[in-house]
Amino acid sequence: MTRYRKALADGALKPDPAQQAAAEKLGVLARHLAKYRPGRFSFLGRGKPPRGLYIWGDVGRGKSMLMDLFFADAAAQPKRRVHFNAFMADVHARLHAERARPEVSDPIPAVARALAADARLLCFDEFQVTDVADAMILGRLFEQLLEAGTVIVATSNVAPENLYEGGLNRQLFLPFIALIQTRMEVLKLSGPVDYRLHRLSGYPVYLVPLSRETGAAMDAAWQRLTDSADGKPMRLTVFGRSLLVPEAARGVARFSFSDLCEKPLAAADYLEIARQFHTVLVDRIPALDPKRRDAARRFVLLIDTLYDQGVKLICSAEAAPDQLYPSGDGA
């Protein structure tokens, strides 16, 4: 990929054999996309879509960065890059609208056609399936997208065969896994370096006290982790409820303490956040007292969940950890 080679030449990226191998695959796909013309001229050999890519591996290996560079390089138009959860929220909204039409008995074909018209190239970041409503429609939806000529590229922390593992009625989801394995090239990005941690080495991850300086340091941590990406709101679905993430980009989420601990959230909410993001930033943690017992309890649950799931936490707080909740139940 042109932009990847330039980033190496400029010193913005360090040579990484696993990343380079993935970049070469993406570069080949970008060249094929430049020649790809879907539609009625397939007899000229230009109508058959190139195989997409499913790139998976541990967090922090550079999957989202490579996706960004590929998406910028790819000449396909129209094209769309979207977080998988945001895409599925859009899909369910479209399905709901189609079902409201009395003449429609099966809404998936119309939704797939509309999505294919919106994107010849469809790039998903953070592809994973945890919701049964998503799992039950993905097979037919993706099959029809591919038949319509849409090329799909996805990044994930999960191998295809482990998607929706342990999910309800998983046997009905298995054809979708087979679809990925037969219609897309599966590539593991297995480099030894966790760039998520590398970028934070030498930087504090617990910032005290609350001040303009610690706020600026939190902003700087966001910039380092996301390559200065603009954070956008995102909604997660937890047991049919909508959970707002105020800022999300490249596997990183940013919340205020109030967002996470002063609202009626539970363990399932924190677990879903941990599943979706490799790093969480929490701003403005106050010193807690017995009057904020519920917030303190949620905060402890949040910390335990993030730790158990191996999620990196960066936060700004009013006091040192041992002074955050000096008295009260559970102090």
C-alpha cells in the first residue's frame, strides 16, 4: 500500500513483518479494486468481485491502522468504513423500516440491495458478534451483499471459527462462519508487539489531581492511542438496551466517571464495553464518600471487569487510588 510504504519511509511506522505481510495483501486487493467494475460487463472479466479480507489477531497489533491506510488508498467508489456495531444498528433500523411496509414479507433482500448500492467496498472495524439478533441475520445479509458485488474487509480480535462462541442457537450461525472462510481470505496478524502498550510506555495512566494539565494529558493519551482520530458517539446493545459510548475510535472508548458510574449500569454493561474496546479512558473520577455508595460500587465493578478482560484503563482522578474512597461500605 502506498500510504503504508510512505509511513515506513517517513519513520511514522517501524518495520513489522506481520504488518508488512498484511499490508501486501491489502495492497493487492486495492489494485484489484481499481480494476473492478461490477455490473453487466462481467463477460469481459471485470465483473467478478475480488475476494475480501478478514484480518484477525490480538489487540494492539495494528489492524485498525492498516485498515485506515487501505481505505484511504482504495479507489473503489462508493466506499464505507464503519465500526461493526454501528453498522448493525443501521441494519436493524433499515429492517424495522422495511417490516413496517405491509407488502414486505422478507426485509433482508431490500436492505442488502440498499447497503450494496451505498458501498462497493465495505470495511468493518472491530468485527465481533455477541448479540443473538445480529447472529440470526448475518448469514443471509452477507451472502446477498457478496452476491450484489460488495467487497468486504473486516478486522477482528477473534478468529472466524470462534465468532459468537457460546451464543444462543449458535448452530444456526455456523453457515455464516463458513461463508467468511470460503468467500473471504482469512489472515492472522500475529506480530509480537502490542503497539497499544508501546504507545503508552513512559506515560502515566493514572493522572492526579483533576486539573487543566491532567485534562490535557488525557487528551494526549487519546491522540496517541487513536492516531489523532476523531472520536464519534457509538451505541452498544446490551440485552436489548442501548448503551451510549460518548467517544469511540480504533478500539478505544472515552467516558466520564458520571457516564459509567452515576447511571444505572450493571455488570453486563461493563462486560460489553470490555468486549468492544481494548482501551478505556475515564475522565474526572471524584473522591467518593458514603453518600455516593452506589457510584463507588459500580466503579469497583467496572475496574474488576476491565482487569479481568485485559482491557487497558487510563483515567484522571481527584485523588490517589487509596484516597478515592477512604470511608464507607467496601472502602
